[in-house]
Amino acid sequence: MTTKPTVKRIEAVNDFVVKFANVNGSGSASANEMFARSLLRMGVPVSPRNIFPSNIQGLPTWYEVRVNERGYLGRRGGVDLMVAMNPQTWDRDIQEIEPGGYLLYDNSKPLPPSKFRDDIYLIGVPLTQLCATRYTDPRERQLLKNIVYVGVLAALLGIEPEVIATLLGEQYKGKAKLIEPNLDAFMMGLQHGRSMFDEGLEAVIGLSVQRSDAVGKRIFVEGNAAAALGCVYGGATVCAWYPITPSSSVAEAFQKYCGKFRVDKATGQNRYAIVQAEDEIASIGMVIGAGWNGSRAFTATSGPGVSLMTEFIGLAYFAEIPATIINVQRGGPSTGMPTRTQQSDLLSCAYASHGDTKHVLLFPEDPHECFEFGATALDLADRLQTVIFVMTDLDIGMNHRLSEPFNWDDARRYDRGKVMTREDLDSGRDFGRYLDVDGDGIPYRTLPGTHPDKGAYFTRGTTRDAYARYSEAGPDYIYNVERLLKKFETAKELVPQPIARKASKATRHGVIYFGSTSPAMAEAFDALQAQGLHVDLLRVRAFPFSAAVDRFIAEHETVFVVEQNRDAQLRTLLVNEQEINPAVLVPVLHFDGTPITARFITAAIAQRMAGANVEPIIKKGKAA
């Protein structure tokens, strides 16, 4: 069934957005992911996002696939083809379709005209009826209906059937009883989709996929798995964690990789320890204990977990013990939106714990940097003898993303920082556990068991002098907390440095952004330039901020700070730590729990620049 509205249909090749609206627990997730992977196999870049509920089976779930041969991986905004399989969200889903876009739906039962829009093209497929005539088991009908609509889409969009067949074989390898019905359902959908062309469907569907080579050597991976592998390569041997969405798969992936890389081949013994603790407090305590003993250790959590960990985090900061925390951020506060994404833990992590504390934060933009920063964080924790946060989020952590292949230099050696050996102690070197000997704020430490009667054996969280002797004397306290500030200054040159991108023309406007905002910002940058609105970009990759951030702000009259939280937390850090005039920093904030879109960024910045009397070079409809 199709209709032909008067509005012009959307026509695009390898450049559109498909969104699936399903019910959680209906078996749609694997079918939708197979659709996305089939396009990758045809050499067309995709960026899928799974939007799922935090509660029980039966609630709405969505799966959005951005198809873009140019390689834009951020959310664009808007939907060109909606596959609407959930009556509960029908009205909402219909509204997301762009004028001239397409609605694929189950027309086994007729729907009144009031349920449709007159500016979209309808593609009705009797999915329930097709499955009812072929399959007898009710559960099988429900599960295979998803594969049927994948077959229909393959026919409509021009996806090569052999690609889907291969993916089905890989997914159900060794399970012939599953391959046969799934392949049958796919072929049924494919045949039905092809039969629709006899009705003139080619005059209605304007979206298509053509084989390309735009994927290259990039890999398709989740950020959580990438961070876990980075920890393995970075030398982590201890992970203590407590399950919390969306970080749990970090520890699960670490266990899988350790089983492959951390088992002694000769003895079969595990050379790692993974503990699922009774809560987040216990997990960070175990990580700190392992770090004090010389192991490289980490935990993975999200915002509520960090809230529980803060007292132990303060202990690690003040006692100067290495620890790495991978914070996969989600919506807050409190329980908030456990299965939605935000960048809303910056302030809580930067200043975690009571008293005067400042922590190092790393901001990866994609799985490639999750891998890189996972390893880097362990080096930094040892070098700085402190807590290091890797600040990823649900959008990066739990969604598959095209990413550059991971690289590792086998000649790379772990940076264990300032560690005195037994020989150092026997030589008579002055060992003060909290003594700054070379002006960078970082003292020497010893590992337990290094020497029978020299070195550090006890750590306390109370005040002390430079030789770790208990002291409540004001000068001793001031010495230590000011030395910790000096160490924080040292960190500015050790953390990943910001990356700048210049506009094609000189401009007095800049944009600062970080993390998962990056792919949408890259597309917005091009869209703004196409409108004649030029901005320089600076992607910050760590806190504390290096001098390059100060220079960038000083070079621009206005700097937009784009972030995904309500309270402009990155902007707050810039004002607090860099002593920037707040009027220079213009917040661009997105915080509804969905990943920020290129359209949102473009519109927000263009509107602000128009308000500042910045005339675009190209006006709508004519040259300026």
C-alpha cells in the first residue's frame, strides 16, 4: 500500500536516516543491528544508536541508523524512513518523519486516515498476516516478523540479499535450527518487497543503497569494549566493579579479554583478578588497595556510583594512591535516566570528595580514544599517584561506532612514575613519602615488600608531614595541599592535549566542545561554513586544561561552549579554573537524554551569531 502526497518525496542515495520503533523484548534488536551491519558490508558508513528503556519488557525501544557515505557519524536530527512497529508510540514516531519521508508499517489491520500525515509516503506491509500464514508458534511469529521487515527493506533500498544471508549465517553459526527459519523469513520479506515494485513502488521510494568503499579499514565497535581492551593493553590486572547501567559491559568485556590475554599458557593460571563487589563503595576500596600494592587497577561505573565512591576517592587523592575510574555517564540526578546519555558528571568528578580536591579527567570522543585513554589513564594514575577519570558516556559506550583501528606500539613501556627500588633505599637516598624533591609536586613512593625495613608500609588519610609522620601542624598541612596543587599543574602537560580546527576564513568566533559531541560538531562545522558562518573549533580532551585552551579563548571575542548537560558544566570549569570572563563563553546546551544532533548545534550557533549581527556570506536563495 502506498500513497502519493503532493509534497516532494525525499530522494537520496547512501545518505538518509532510518528509525525502527519497536517494543522492548520483542527480539527486534538483533534484526535492527543486522540491518545496520549489512550496509557496512556494502561499504557504506553507518552510525546506529540504540534507545532502550530502563524498566521492564514491553516498553518502547528505538533503533536509529544514520546512513552517510561522507562519513558523518553524529545524529543528524529528523527521520527519512520510519519503521513503525509499536502502536504505543505511533503518534510520536509519525511526527519525527521529515516532510516527503516514508513510513513503513504493518497494515494487516486497517488504520483510520487520522493516524497518518498527508505529507509523508506510506508503505504498508502485512507483516502480521505474512507471519501468521507461515508460522504456527506465537513467539516465533513475533521474532521472525522483525526479519521479515529486514527482507522488505532489502528489496526497497537495494541491499544485497547475499550480505544479509551471510550475516544470518554468522549470527547463528552452529545453530542450523535457527538459520533456516530466519533465512526463510528474510526471503519471504524480500519477495514481498520485490512484488511491490509491480505496483509502481519505484515511483514512491526515493531512498537507496549502492555499494561503496567508504568504510575503509575502520572497525565497528562499542566504546565500553574499547575501553576494556585499552585497560588490558595498559597493564591493568585488577578490576573491581558493581553492575550499573551503562558501564557494566566494561567489566564484562575486560573479563573476556583477560581470559584471552591474561592466562598463563604454561600453568593455566589466571594473571588477573576481577571482583564483583557488594556495592560501589567496596569496589573503589578494592581498586585503591590494589593500587597501593602496586597493581594497575580500575573500576567502571556511572554517576550514582561516583556519588557513593567519593569518600574513598578523597582518600586516594590525599594519600596519593593510583586508581582509574571509567565513568560511563548517563542522565541524572539521582536515578535520572539510566538508559539515556548526558555529559553531566564533570563537576562531580572534577571535585569529587569533601575538602579541597581536584581530579584529572580524560574526555574520549569515540571508541578509538576509549582504547587509547583507557591505557593512558593507567599510566597517568601511576605517574601522578592519583585518581584518573575516563569520562565516556552511554552514547559512546553502548553504541557501535565506526572507528579507526586500534594501534599499540609493542615497544611501549608502562610509566610507573616515581618508584624507589630496594637499591635506592639501601644507597641512603632520602625517602620522604610526601617529599617533593624536584618541584613537580610528585613525591616518590615504594611498593610494599620492596625492603624489609625501609620504605612505606602504612597509609593514612589524615594530615602528615613530608615523611608521612602524623601531624596536624598548619605548615605541614599547607605544604601538602599546595604540593597537590603543584602536581595538578604538572598534569596539564601530561594529559592528552586539545585539538584545534581552523575555519576556512579568519573569524572572531570559536567553539569549545568535548567527548561524544565531536561527531555532531564536525558536521555542524561544515553546515555553518556552508551558510557563510565561520567558527574555529577546539576539542578539549582533558582536565586540567592546558595553556592552549587559554590561548584559544583569548584569540576569539565569543566562544560557544557546546555540551550535553543543563548547567553548562564545562563552561563552569573554564570560568572557575582559567579565570575567564563568563561573558565571553556562550553556552550551547542539549540535555534531553538523546545524543546531540548536528542540526541542533548548527541552529543554536547560527541563531546566536545572527543575534550578534554576524552576516552570513550566503543568504538563503541568493548570494550575499
